[in-house]
Amino acid sequence: MKLDLKTKTIGNAYLWMEEIDSTNEELKRQAAAGAVHGTVLAAGYQTNGKGRRGRTWDSPKGDNIYLSILLRPDLQPAEASMLTLIGALAVADSIKETTGADCQIKWPNDLVLAGKKVCGILTEMSTGADGIQYVIVGIGINVNRSIFPEDIAHMASSIEKGQGREAIIASLLFHFEEKYDKFLKYKNLAPFVEEYNERLAGIGRQVQILSGGEGVIRTSHGIDEGGALIVTDEEGKEEKIISGEVSVRGLYGYV
Ligand code: BTN
């Protein structure tokens, strides 16, 4: 698959595989074998696509995007977790640019259109005695897709094909690199808080914070520069929710 890339580094090494178990897993293997910073691996379909929290990512053939980016950043592991939010912003920009659609972000990193998820991001990291060895940002975008497995059909959706898969990938890598370079200067999300909160689903409203089955209702006020979600309880007391095992839902459904 030929890309019209407008990046400096990200995607200079670009690998396309029609079939793979998981682009994240294959890129981990390539990273262990010495693949360079900025290597991008995309696939036509995945036989064992991975989602967050041990879930699977249904990855059939079609126009969907399954793509992983290998980074070798000079960051602390805690800082690298913010790259997922950078990825979400880059995907949102590329969808806007190539299809015209304005996605919302469901904190921390699901992209939603009309209340349904169209993209998920799985960031994985390998660390050693000297800190981070590599980070892989894996991005799955449903493109032109109408059939979903029964368990996710109520909350999954798809973007339009727009200018096509290659154009979406090229735009995504361009926006990712632009934001990544800026992020490395700050090592926090300060320059992105405003644009992120403009896209944040549920901001200014009540949301459910779910942790291991237990749910509490809080008002969402958007992210801080570390990527935590700032919420207040009914007495106005502020809390910061850190991404991890917690999930945030709307009061009446997924968003
Ligand atoms: C989520 O659970 O929302 C994250 C889904 C991430 C899916 C992408 S598809 C490309 C990359 N390879 C994988 O196996 N997973 C990620």
C-alpha cells in the first residue's frame, strides 16, 4: 500500500501486511529485532487483534485501519502513557481532514461518532534498567463498516471511507508526528488540554465512574495536563481520575 507521506520520521519505515495476528504483537517482534523509531506497521486484517484490558479487537477484512507506530522516546514511563491521548487527538484530526466528521473523545482514548465508538487505541510499553526501550501505539479505526459482533453492536460504529484508507493513514501519521514532536518539548499535555477538552464527551455533565462493578456519579470538568480526568462530587469536592482500571460512562449508556 503506497502512502503519500508528509512526515519527517514517522512512517519512513512503513510495513504493510495483508494478514497478521496483531500489528502491536508483530511490531513488538520487529522492535526486538532492532526496528527503528517511527516504524509503522499496518495490516489488512488481524487474526488476534488486541483491545485494552485483555479484550479482543474484532479485525475483519475490509476498509478498516489496523496500525501500530513504534516509538523510542526519551521519556519516563509515566509520561509515555500520555501518548495514547496524543494518538486520540491525531486520529480525530485525520478523520476531520479526510471525511469531514467531527469525532468526540470518550476519556481517555476512544473516538466516538454519534455516541458510538469508531476507534480504539492500545498503547504498550517495554521498559528495561535504562527506562523505556520502546512504546507501541496501536490504533484500530472502523472504516465503512456496518456489521459488528453482537456484544459490541450497540456501541460500535464506523467512519465513512472519505478520501480512502491511504489518505486517512497518511493524515493520521502527519498529525501524530506534529503532536508527538510538540509533546516531547513539554513532556505533558499542557498545549493540548484545550483541544482535547473541546472534543471530550460528557464535559460539564454528570458521568458514571466505574471501577470493578462499583459506580459513582461525578461531574466531569475535562483533563489536566497529565491526562487525568478532573471531576467533582455533589459537594463540589475535586478528584482526579487516573486512567487504568477505571472507566467513564454517560449516565444512560456508553457515552
Ligand atoms: C481498545 O480496546 O479500544 C483498543 C483497541 C486497539 C486496536 C488496535 S488495532 C491495531 C493494533 N493492534 C492490535 O492488536 N490492537 C491495536
